[in-house]
Amino acid sequence: MEHLIDPFARPISYLRVSVTDRCDFRCTYCMAEHMQFLPKKDLLTLEELDRMCSTFIGLGVEKLRITGGEPLVRRDILTFFRAMSRHLESGALKELTLTTNGSQLARFAGDLAAAGVRRVNVSLDTLDADKFAAITRWGRLPQVLEGIRAATAVGLKVKINAVALKGFNEEELFRLVDWCGGEGHELTFIEVMPMGEMGEELRLDQYWPLKDLRARLAERFTLVDLAERSGGPARYVRLKETGQKIGFITPLTHNFCESCNRVRLTCTGELYMCLGQEDMADLRAPLRASPDDAVLEAAIRAAIARKPKGHDFDYSRQRVAGQMTRHMSHTGG
Ligand code: SAM
Ligand code: SF4
């Protein structure tokens, strides 16, 4: 089977799948407090998700990241993880992983590890319990810390993702770095992106460019640039003094699209070829139209043939350009 290659000769080997739009948190930069969620019938069933992901894997996808919403609040999600582990066993899939807010990790960590998950990304913007409750609205820090401990205890590598938020976790920069260093977690900072319908003013107020964060970091540490690339927007440094690895995801301060290897599937079967563009392909219709995977495969190939060169996010000149009206929880971040 010929593998997926886009019009700019980029092999598509990484699929991120949002398995639900629901979440037990309401992070202010991600969701409105009162969200209208999708009717259940619009969601791909777990069997359909399996068929969809297996088709992509057949077309050369080697890395699957499960996200949401909060993936671990989807009912019976372990069934899906266990089903995907057959592709790990066959060698077709190199990595099965997830991005989670950590709230349910204490319950699921052991089963995830047993299904072949080796690494998990946990989103954590602050180590201050009050601030954590404020930014997530419904989240509680001790529950997440317990989840992280449980994951570590069963041997999962935990990477912490923190959204850099001006005036919010600026003064916690070193605390986060020190905590991750002590616990042995990699840490990646993400620039806040213009997703959802949050007011333009608030979004710009929150924006803490990672070049500024990096400069702050360099006041205390020697930053050694690493050549390592994951095909995505992350750039890494090593802190010479501690040996820790720190990542920066900077969709806004520089463009990372030339090596983009990924596409995103929503829980309703829409394929977004770029996080920063509105264009998408409905894969649910071809999936449901025929039990023959050839129909779905043709739809996937046609979608990949439309993958754009890059996104248009831009905060320069003090305005938000390239604003996406959909929420991050829709495409899974
Ligand atoms: N619920 C899971 C979690 O929080 O990890 C997975 C889904 S969440 C949408 C994925 C990632 O997107 C999280 O790390 C979150 O911090 C990030 N995110 C959400 N909205 C964002 C925004 N507007 N800008 C930048 N990152 C955002
Ligand atoms: Fe939920 Fe993750 Fe969005 Fe927070 S960032 S509201 S945890 S989906």
C-alpha cells in the first residue's frame, strides 16, 4: 500500500485523534464555561474509531496520539486503547500515546501501560492549587498530581505541557522547571493560540511569547539548543546545569510547517489537514457509506492531497490574525 505523502512531499505518519469533545475541566483558554457538546450520535463509535485509525495505519501512520476534549472521560476508552495495541504488536504502529489533563490517570495508568502506552503528555499550567482551580475552572490540582504519580509508578514517561500565560504562570517559571527536574518529567511550553471565541483583547493580554520566556530562563540556566525535531512545532533545549530537556511550541513566533507530518481527526470524523486552517474533510460519510475500506482510503488520500503548506496565525501588529472559531477541544490540540 502506497503511504500518504502530501503535495509538499511531506510524509504523513502522525495522526492525532480527538475521541470526545467533552471534558471534566473548563480551562479558560480552551472552553467556555457552558459548552454545548455534540450529540452522541454524531460521534464515531469506538468500532468506527478503530476502523478509521486502522485504515490510517495501513496507509503509513506510525504514531497515534489520542486526545480530546479529555480522552479519558470517553466511556470505555480503554477498549479502544486495547484494540490499538494490536498494531503495536504487529509493528505497524510505533507509538500509541495520549494527551490528558491527568484527572483520571490514577484510575487508568496501569491499564494504559498494559495496552502498550509508554508516554503520556499531561497538561499542567501551574503548581499553585488556587491558580489551578481558577484556570481549569473545574479541575483540582491534587487529583492531577496523584494521576501523574500513578503514571510514573507504572513506568509511563510523563511529559508536562504548560501553556505560557502572561501574568498567570510567568512568576512560576522556575518553580515549574525545578519541579519537573526533580520529578524527572520533560517540560514543554506552549504559546496560547487563537482558538475559540475568546475576546481578542483577553487573548492578546494572555499572550506570553516564548522568546520572552526563553530569555527569562536564560537568566538562570545555560540553554543548549538541541537538533531534535518531532515533525511538529516543538523545539528543544537542554539546561546545561541540570540536564533537563525543555520544549517550546511556538506556532506564532516562527513557522514550523515545513516538516509537518501530522493530521487531526475529530471525534465526528472530520479530518483537519492543518490546525490553523478551516479546511477539513468529512471522513465519517465515506466510512459509513460502505464497509469497504477502499472508499475510506480514497477519501483519506483526497484529503491529504489538499493539505495546505501552512497556517496563518499571526499576532504581530497587535491583532489576532488567522483566528480559528473552533475550540481547541474540537481538533484536540
Ligand atoms: N484535555 C486534554 C488536555 O488538556 O491535555 C487534551 C486536549 S487539550 C485541547 C490539548 C492541549 O491543548 C492542552 O495541553 C491544552 O493546554 C492545549 N490548549 C487548549 N487550548 C489552547 C489554546 N487556546 N492555546 C494553546 N494551547 C491550548
Ligand atoms: Fe479540557 Fe484539555 Fe481543554 Fe482543559 S485544555 S478544557 S482539560 S480539553
